[in-house]
Amino acid sequence: MSARVCALILTLSALCGSTAASGVLSSPTNVRLTSYNMNLVLRWDPPEGAAGGLVYTTEYKTPVTSYRVGCVNTSHLECDFTRLNISIIEYGIYTGRVQAQVGAKRSGWVESRHITLDKDTIIGSPNVSLFSNGATIDVSIKDPVFVVSELRNVYIFATYNITYWKDGQVEKAKSISNKQQSRVVLSELELWTKYCVQVQINTERNSKPSEPSKIVCESTTSREEAPWVAAIVTFVIMAVAVALVVLAVVYRESISHFLCPKDALPQHFKEYLQAPPTSSTYLAMQYSRPPKEIYHQISIVAEEGRPLEAGGMSCSKQPDVRAGGELQEKRERLKSTEAVKKS
Ligand SMILES: *[C@@H]1O[C@H](CO)[C@@H](O)[C@H](O)[C@H]1NC(C)=O
Ligand SMILES: *[C@@H]1O[C@H](CO)[C@@H](O)[C@H](O)[C@H]1NC(C)=O
Ligand SMILES: *[C@@H]1O[C@H](CO)[C@@H](O)[C@H](O)[C@H]1NC(C)=O
Ligand SMILES: *[C@@H]1O[C@H](CO)[C@@H](O)[C@H](O)[C@H]1NC(C)=O
């Protein structure tokens, strides 16, 4: 048994040795041209039974150009053409090929199948964020970043397929498709409920939808209150609080006087003030018409060429000087009445 295996290994190594010795290197295998988010990468497996120290050279072409050089003498098993300083066109049709080399020995070229970049690229997953606002959830979608161009340039009519479900009830998922806007509001949701969302991108030119986004979940809350209402209420409360504090600081002396007066009112004064009025003058005044007062009307006439300046600032602003005079008189009268009352 073990002798047979040994014999097989010996035969194989002898074969390899003979191919190497004859200067023919077997070719790389499984050569494929791939694209993810619009990059262009050639991948391959090493030749069967290959020894170490192999390097590879790759080339690419379009239907209208001959082969151009890509990666040279790379020891990796892939070559990202979009990393090289060559122009890759988003609608281009590309074919790649690879050759193995060790020392002076080269293998034959192995060609990949062609791919059309925008039709065949694998579109990566979009990035989804959720913001709950009362009974609605805002879904905000960010497109995957393309290596060549941008998603909206390559696929002008790309749409989002938004699938959402109540947490734990994925079998009852609902979908909103054909949305072009990157912000979508999920409405008519239940309050205080956790919803999960997953988004895929559909395009008109690429038959496959994008990779699905990561599932994200968010809870609805109570009835919505616009955030600006809360902001205004907070602002008003803050403003009032600040005003109160300022007033308290400015009038702290008066307030402390008012709250704890230094001199208490004597007891008999309090009794007197609380007792019903007994003064005959007061009673007479209360039940009789106020005495008729005699007064003269006065007018103030401004001197020519001189602006009128009567009394203080407040009087000078009065549009009607006569009315101001009357007001003054009334005040005088009031004072005298008070004086009478006090006596
Ligand atoms: C690639 O390797 C071959 C053989 O070792 C060498 O002749 C050639 O100059 C190398 N090319 C580059 C670009 O390094
Ligand atoms: C890339 O290619 C352009 C023109 O094809 C050239 O001007 C530029 O110097 C190159 N840059 C690098 C880093 O090789
Ligand atoms: C998705 O978006 C979030 C927030 O903008 C960011 O932190 C995160 O890195 C993004 N993820 C991907 C995969 O782009
Ligand atoms: C949207 O996604 C859901 C879930 O993946 C799928 O069942 C549905 O067919 C998709 N709709 C469209 C129009 O792609």
C-alpha cells in the first residue's frame, strides 16, 4: 500500500521534473475576470503541480483594442486592473489573460471569459440608517462606493427595494420597491414597536440586485412631536429661567426687604388697619359724591422757532399738550382726594 503511494509520488515528481526540464511550464487554471462595485480583477489558480517561485503576468483587452499589459511579475493570484494607472470605462467589455513564469520558462497564456462591467459587476450592499420619529421610521440609504464612476452615474434609474418587518416576524415582511429617493419614510407603523429594515438596489442594466444591506432595527415611539416644537419649548423655558435669575440678582435687596422686613409693624397698627373703618369723615366720603372741584384749564403755547419742551422727557413726547395738562391736573386732584381720605 505505502509502497504504491511512494511509487505514485515518485512518478508524479519525475513527470514534473521532466516538464520543467523540457522548458514547458503548465498554465494557470480557473482564470476568471470578476467585478465588484465596478472594479476589474483577474483571478487564477496556480498551474497544477507548480513549484514555488512562480510569478505571473496579466494583460487585458476590449473588443476594439489589442492586449495591453496589466500586472507584471506578480506573485499574487490576482491582478486588480482598476488599481493600475489605466483607464477603465464603466460600460466597457473586457477580457483578461495570464501567463506563469519561473526563471526563463513561461507558460502559455490563458484567457478569461469577457465581462461587461456595468452588466456583470456585483453591486455591493447599500448602507442603511434608521431614525424613528413617533409612529414613522425614516430610512436613509447610502449607495455603495464604486471604484469606477458612481452608482447614480452608471445606473441612472436605480431603485431601492426596502423590505421591513416587525422584529421577529420576518415572514410577514412588506416591501416598498421602485423608490429612487435615498430617503424613504415608513408610515402607518404601530407605536412602541421594533421594526427591522433591509434594502437592495435594483438596476435596469444589471440583472442581479445588489447585495442586501445589513439588517438594521429601530423602535417606533409615541405619537410624533415635531422636534422643533420641543426645541422651542425648551428655549422658552430656558429664556424665562434666565430672566428670573437676572431679575432676582438685580432686585435681590428689594426682594429680601419684602420677604423679611427689618421693622415689624406694631401690633396696634395692625389691629387698626384690620378694623372696619369708623371715621365719620371716611364714611361721609364713601357715601357722598366727591366734592366738586374748581380748576382752570391752561394751555401751553410753544414759542415760535423753539421746540416745545414741557416738563420732563415723557411730557415732551405728548402729542397733545393740552391733554397732558389735563392729565397733570387730574393727578393733582387724585392726590388731594387721597390726602383728604387719610385725614
Ligand atoms: C519580469 O521577470 C523577468 C524574468 O525574471 C525579467 O526578465 C523581467 O525584466 C521582469 N519584468 C519586470 C517588469 O520586472
Ligand atoms: C498615470 O497616467 C497618466 C497618463 O496616462 C500619467 O500622466 C501619470 O503620470 C500616471 N501616474 C502614475 C502614478 O503613474
Ligand atoms: C454606514 O454608515 C455609517 C454612518 O454614516 C458609517 O459609520 C459606516 O461606516 C457605514 N458603513 C459602511 C459599510 O459604509
Ligand atoms: C424586494 O425584496 C424582497 C425581499 O428580498 C423580494 O421578495 C421582492 O421580490 C423584491 N421586490 C423587487 C421588486 O425586487
